[in-house]
Amino acid sequence: MALTKITNITGRGIYLPGDDVDTDRIIPARYLKCVTFDGLGEYAFFDERFDTEGSAKLHPMNEARFGGASILLAGSNFGCGSSREHAPQSLYRYGIRAVLAVSFAEIFFGNSIQLGMPCLTLERQDIEKIAAIIEQNPATPVQIDIAATKITCGGEIFKAGLPEGSRSGLVDGRWDPIAELLENNENVDRVMRALPYMDLRK
Amino acid sequence: MNEQKNLFEKVWDAHDAGRLSSGRTQLIIGTHLIHEVTSPQAFGMLRDLGLAVRCPHRTFATVDHIVPTNEREEPFSDPLADEMIRELRRNCKDYGITFFDLPSGKQGIVHIVGPELGITQPGTTIACGDSHTSTHGAFGAIAFGIGTTQVRDVLAAQSIAMDKLKVRRINVNGRLSPGVYAKDVILHIIRTLGVKGGIGYAYEYGGEVFDRFTMEERMTVCNMSIEGAARCGYVNPDATTFEYLKGRPYCPSGQEWEEAVSRWSSFASDADCSYDDLVEIDAADIAPTVTWGINPGQAVFINENIPDPEKLSAGERETAREAIAHMALTPGAPIIGTPIDVAFIGSCTNGRLSDLQEAAHYLKGRRVAPGVKAIVVPGSQIVSAIAEKQGLDEIYREAGFEWRGAGCSMCLAMNPDKLVGDQLCASTSNRNFKGRQGSPTGRTMLMSPLMVAAAAVTGEICDAREVFGVETAASQ
């Protein structure tokens, strides 16, 4: 399976302040009642964006000036809680192509990388600086150089963090490991045969 | 050199199938648990790619998240729930996977079913598309939640790409006071280390309190490891573990049992192994704990006051302000006396037999306060059957609780059990996130089953030790 090499992402930014944004907030559980991920984009942050009557609340994702943004900026421990892949899937289908945050919850991070939506960490002050730039002028492009783990915005360059395995996976087009996991069948078999509970001896 | 290793390293090494080109490890997943919410898309991907299930005999399914707890016959009133069950049934049939379906008598929350059937075993790797898979670590397994694309990976390749975690040993020594439970221990650990404290770590729980804990208590603690950001948490296997497992349907028997115990024991952390971090907690410092906020780390002891966000550190302040606003609580006021609308006993955290027994013991002869809706949801059909045999259902009904069928229920409200409006729920579940219990404005306070029972009978958050006169409760 040839995957796209994800080396550079450029887009408008949108900042959702706050730490510990959990996956229930990213997509409320009632929208998990589905057998495909199609159509989840419209439910991203649904209860943060709309009140119980369905009226739009004050929220960056409801502001026209941030329309079309594809780079999400957030605080620490973003995506904590549930392992539901519906969370990154809904963001991706909403139009988000990368997330920049102070830190990420691990399952969310892994789910995002595996669907080709890079998650990079930045110092809090840098997140806030970029947020200030896009607040001033939402049209300012946020440029992400995945290979160099570097963000450019408003003429400034910020150093970002991305574990090497994820970085090289994205850059080399190997962010979805399924092909390689399957190729390695012989090794898998050898390891499994040494594990009695796998019940492969017979 | 005689290399001393901890359990995590031993289990990891035994399941390491080599390095992928990304530098990550291809980790064999020995036991794969699946449920209706996070698996259908994975089977869809499998079909799109024309792949088979690598080890159907190591894959076990049940239905828990969306099953109604008050109607057990299909079709359910929610056609989407019906569709999800049918989809899982079809996938299990097509791929030859064992399915503990509703009529099986073994259905229940996946993290309760695995252990009670003996599928969960020491020294194994267990994955499930559910973050509370950490529960199974109680048996000395490396167990963690995965996303749906990884569910596909495990189905197709019986393995995933993963980076090794660091290990933090958490010792809880001393004695817990009467009325203090495993739930209080884990809420206290999360409060102490923070909701992001565990990023990058597996938690190894040990010390005198864990040595004395039953398997069900260990499961309650391991279950909430993820709430402290640790993807997995575990307790080393010991005699308590083996005694629990002996005779369970999926456990070895006879000669094979002896071999299994000896192999399982060998996975326990070596006496002089090293850890990436070590935390010491004194059991005597832990009191019944209640959350006041919108993440499980925002908790206080029952005799403490609700914090004033303005007095918290800069890092905690913003979330605390948001929490106080959502919860409609008064900063600085005692947490005791907060009125509740709903009481919920259940979930993969506290829906096991001992949880239901403990609360029932004290509820005998008491009545739920007027205006409080109280429900108890056994974690599995097996738990339910044993509890009913012991007459617990009658005790709960007489006290004014609704006795329901097994499922996740009001922990995440994917079935009809939901909060309405801004109802406040005293809950034995694991997450107090905004909107978690089904109403965007609903409010959740997490606590032990006994504390929920006490809140149910008084109609407000209270100290269960005083309400029930807990003094001699067999405490650890």
C-alpha cells in the first residue's frame, strides 16, 4: 500500500484554548452509534459549539473568520480519555490536517498518526504566540515542516516535537504500519509459537 | 550478568516480534477483546483490504456500550443500537470469533467478562478498542486501549506498532481506614500525580495495600490508570491472582495449570529490577474521595472544601474555573451537602460482585431519598446471576434502586440511561467529563460504591462512614 508522504502541511490555524480536552468533548458518545466513520465531521466538538437547543454558542469553530482552518492549536493533554478513534476521525473529516498542542494523550496521538494527521508538540508560549498571530490575522498561514519538525507562522519559526518513529513514518509514507506488520509474518509466527497461551502448538 | 527486569519489560520482550522500519516495535497482541462500538469500522477496513482475521481463536467479543439495561429483547427501541449488535454478530460469524452475545448468559462489560471467564491471564498482552482495557493489568498482563485502525491491525496481523513505555512503580503501604476503598486509592493517586502525570508511562502498583487487595479491588485501580494518562497499569501476579483464576473456563487445568502458574509467576518483577520512577503513598493519608470537577484529578477528600480556582496554581486555574462553572458549585464551600439527583452503581470500574455486595450490605433496610433516581447495573450477566442468587437485587429494590441488566449504561450513556438537563449524579464510574453521562449540561461526581449508596439515601454528598456507621468494614 503506497501512502502519501506527509512532509509539509500548510493551512489556516484555529486555536481552542484549555488543557485536558477529552475525547468526549471532541465527539460526544451519542455520535459513536455508527458502523462507519463517514459523516462524523459535523459532530466535531458538537456540544462545545451548540447548546441543547441546537443554537450556535460562542466558539472559535463557529466564527466565520476561522472558517476553513486546517491546523488545530490546543493546550496540554489534548485528546485524553477514551480510545475512540471517532475523535481524530471527526476532526479529520471536519477538515483538520494537523494538531499542534503542548502535549497529547497517547491513544489519541497514536490514532491520529495512524490516519495521517500529524500531532506535534510545542512549548506553551509558542502555541500562545501562534494563537496571537492568527487571532490578529486569521488568514496567516501556519506552515508545518514535518521532516524538520518546524513550524513557520507570521515570519517566526518554532521548534516542534514529534517522536522519531512517527516523524519518519509520516515523511516516508509509512504512517499506517499495516503492510509492514503483515510482511513480517514469519517473525510473528515464531514469537507466537513461543507463547503457550496463544495455543498454536497443536 | 543477571539482568533484573520488571514485569512490563518481561512481557514486552516475550511479545516483541522485531523492529519496524519506523523504529517502533511490532508487539504481538495475544488476546484481543472487541465490542460493538469500536470494531465495525475495523472489520470494514479488513473487508476493503481483503484480509482475514489472523487468530480468531484469540479474539473474543461481547456487546456492552449500547445495550439497553431495561429491555433485553431485540429489536430495541433504538434502531442504531440494533444495527450495531447485528453488525457485530455478523462479523463474529463471518470470521469465526467467539461472541458472548446477549442470550449466552456471559454477556457484559468487556473488562468484566475477560477476567471472570479466565481469558485475562498473567504475562499476556491484551488489547481492546477501549481505554479501560488497563483493567486487565490487575492480573499482571500488559493491557491497553487501542483505536479502531489498530483494532484492524490486531485482527489482521495479531500485532501493532508501538513504542515501549517507561514504568513508574507506585507503592501504597500501610493500612487503609475502614470505609476507604480501592476507588479512593486510585482517585487519590490520580489527584496526586495529575491527569497527565502518566503520559509515556505504565504504572506498576504495589506495596502492602495491593498485596492485601482482592483481584476485584486491583481491577478497580488498574481500570482508572488511563484517567491518570497511563496507558496501562498492572499489579504483579501472586497467590491471590492464581486463586482467582483457578477453575475459570478459559484457564488451563490439571498438569497444565501447574505449568501455567509457574510460567505466570516468572513474569513478576524481579526483586532488584529498576523503574523509571518511584512514588510512595501512605495508605493512612487516604480518605473517601469525591470529584468536584470535570476531570478525575479534580477531587477532594469528603471532609475537604471545594477548591477556589483563584487559589490554585496557574496551571490548574483555568480548568478549575471551567469546572466550577459547569458543576455549579461554590468555591470554598464544603463538598458535603451537595444535593444529588441520580445515583449510579455500575461500570467497568465498580460493577463487580464485591462492589454490589459492599453497597448492598449497608443499604439493607435503608431507603433512597425522595426525588433521587438510583440505578444499579451489574457489570455482566454472570455478576448479575450470582448477585440475584444472593438476594442482592431484592435489597436494592427494597431500598428504592432500579435493578438493571448488564452493560456500560450510565458510565457513558450510549444506551437510554442518561442524565437529563443539569442533573447531578453520584457515580461509581470513571469519568466526570462534561457531558459524559449523556446530557451536555449533566454533572458527574465520582466516588466509591459505598459513597454512592450513602448519597442515594441522604440525597446529598455525605461521608458514608458516618451515614452507615462504618467502623469494622473489612478494610485493607
